[in-house]
Amino acid sequence: MIFLPELILLGLALLILTYDFVKIIPSRRLLVAVTLGGLALSFLSVFLPFLTESASAGSFLSNMYLVDSFSIIFKTLFLLVGLLVVVLNYDFFASAVKKHEGEFYFLLLTSLLGLILMVSSPNLLMIYLGMETVSFTSYLLVGWQKSVQRSSEASLKYFLFGALASAIFLYGVSFFYGLNGTLDLSRVAAMNIVSPAGFLSILLILFGFGFKIAMAPMQFWCPDVYEGAPTPITAYLSVAPKAAGFAVILRLLTLLNIDLVTLLALLSAVTMTIGNLAALRQRNIKRLLAYSSIAQAGYILIGLVSPELGYSAVIFYLIVYTLANLGAFAAVIYLAEKLGSEDIESYSGFARRSPVMAFAFAVFFLSLIGIPPLAGFIGKFLLFKAAVGAGFLWLAIVGVVNSVVSVYYYMNVMQIMYFRNGDESAVKIPAFISLAIWVCLAGVVALGVFPNILF
């Protein structure tokens, strides 16, 4: 019962692959219904250890795998993301792509399983296996539209940068094993990081995960991959692997007795500044959101400077960011299909064509900026408070200044939608897109007004 969510996810992935191959009853609706039903079942089974006395949290497989409140939080988040991404893909496959849908869902489910493995283990070998499972499936998903040149280019760039990141990570792991004789983080409670080799090993491991979270200087892949990938996959990559990367870094910092706060503070300041300044001149909405994602990674890094206050703030903001960013990408998926363009200027006057969609888009952007009473404001407040409490007032000031800078490019999209003239013919929002947007919108508003529900 402890491994039920993982077993359901694995069984669902194999079932979808088999169904797509055999197709006894060829039906898109049946395929999507089975995928959503299996994900929902896996989502609900996550909470069984806390609802039954027969199942208890703990470590398993010689401490290679953990079931604890930390891993359960992220399992829940990943499965929620999986549900929303499948919902977003329904209309995408009906219009932009019309074949191999089952294989697509198989890769997505396998990627989700890899994410769960990453956050549920204190062992660097298991973490690496999970990371590579996510990476290889992501390379294929990014290049899914083989007939689209930019999609193939994005997949190749993602693969090359990913291979480099994996090599850096493994080099750090080799140093770690040589120094400690184990890959189990929980058995190295007092690692000697004073030695050059000890510091180098942690630094290389950190930069290996920096690729997943789009942290400077490992962020170069992000804009091209986000622009070239199918938009639902861009939405997935912008939240799920980023959350997994931060989860592993949190576990690393929690289990090892190391002091990296100054380095993390500097990386935070550089990452958010690069992301926001580069976003100012973007004209493609997916590239804008890519640089926004880099900036958001910088904000989240702020929380890592304070173990007492910041770690819980990091988890809270990751959940808030996931809802706001998925909601924004849901709107982008719909707008790209209706307008036939990802250029921001093509959004002129869209608020008069679909007031509800424009309003939702604006709310998600306002949350990413950090405007009260939305959840993004609470998340940033908690992060900045943690930085001040840890003695990093300058980092909180840098975060506030960067948030002010981000107002320009977010508000620019809104003013184009609301105050530019364009086609004013009414449009209808597809049911699945609407469902995803309303779920994300409800989460962003509810967590802003009632943050203690989660925090």
C-alpha cells in the first residue's frame, strides 16, 4: 500500500502504451478518460498511509526510498500537474497533432514517475535514475512535432544541455562517494565541506540540478526549448521538473550539514536579474514566460538562505507558482490556436473577444508579479521575510526591485489585450481549457486569501 501511487502510475503507463499499440476500441475519449482516471486514482492513493493504521510512513529498500510528509507533498503536486496537463492536451491533440497520442501520454506518465522517484529518495543513485527518467522522456516530448523545425531544434538543444548537466552531476557524485564511501545523504550528517573536494562535490551536484530549475548559469536552454516545444509540454516543463529540482536541493540541504547560504544568495540575485531583464524585450509570449520562469527560480532560491523560515516558504511558493504558471499557459494554448500566432502583438483587443479569458490571464500575471490579495503576493512576502530574518536584507531588496521590473513586461501583455484595437468577434473557450483555468484560478485566489490552508 505504501507504493500504491507509484504502482498505479507505472501500471497506467504500461496500459496506455499497450492500448495505443493494440487499439481494440480506437477512441480518443476512452484514452483520455483512462489516463485521467488512473491519475486521479494515483492522486487519491497518495494519502492512504495517513488514513489507514496498517500503512505507515518510513524508509524502505535499505533507505533507498522514503515515504514522508515531504515526498507526499510533492507527489501530490506532480500528480495534480499531470491531471492538468492531460486536460490541456485534449484540445491540442484534436487540432495541432492527430496521431500517436497514446505514446505521448505514456511518456508523460513515465516522466511523472521519474519526478516521484527523485523526491522520494535520499540516495544520489536513485535520484539520478529519477532525473534521467525525466530527462529522456522530456527530450522526446519537446521534439514531438517532428514536422516543425523549431521543435526538433529545441529537442536537440535540450538533449545537449541535459547531457552536460548530467555529466556535471555525476562528476560531483563521484567526488561525494570517494569522500564518504556512500551515496546515501542521510548517512552523511556531518560531511566535511571545508575540504576543496567536499565543497566541489556539493557545488557540482547543485549545478547539475541548476539545469532543472533554470538557475544561472545553467539557464541558457530555457527560452529556445520553451518556444520550440508543444505548448502543453512547455507548461509541464516550466513547473514539474523545476519543483522536483528544488525538492531535491531542499532534501540535500536538510540532510547535509553544509553552509551554502552566501552562494545561494548570490545565485538567487543573478538568476532573477537575468530573467527579468531579458524578459523586457521579448515579443514572443512563450519566450517571455521562459524568462519569467528563470526569474521565478531566482525568487524561490531566496528561501534557501533560511532553513528556519525559508524552506516552508519555498514549498508554498512552488505550489503557488505552479498554479499561476499552468493557468497562464492554458490561456496561451487557447490563444495560440485562436490567433494562429504566439506574438504578443497578436493579442490586441482580445479582452473584448473573450473577457473571461483575458481576466484569468491578467489574474495569473498579477499573481506572478506579487500583487495582493493573490497567492503570489503571500509567497513572495514569505520568501522576502525569510531573507530578512536570515540577515540577507540586501537580497530581499534585490527581490523587491526585480518584482517591480517584472511589472513592465507582464503589464505590457495586459495593456495590449485591454487597450489595443483588434478583432472583436466573440470566441468560445473549450471546456477542457476552461476547466484547467478555473482550477488554477481558484487555487491562486484561495491561497491568497486563506494561505494558512496550505502553509
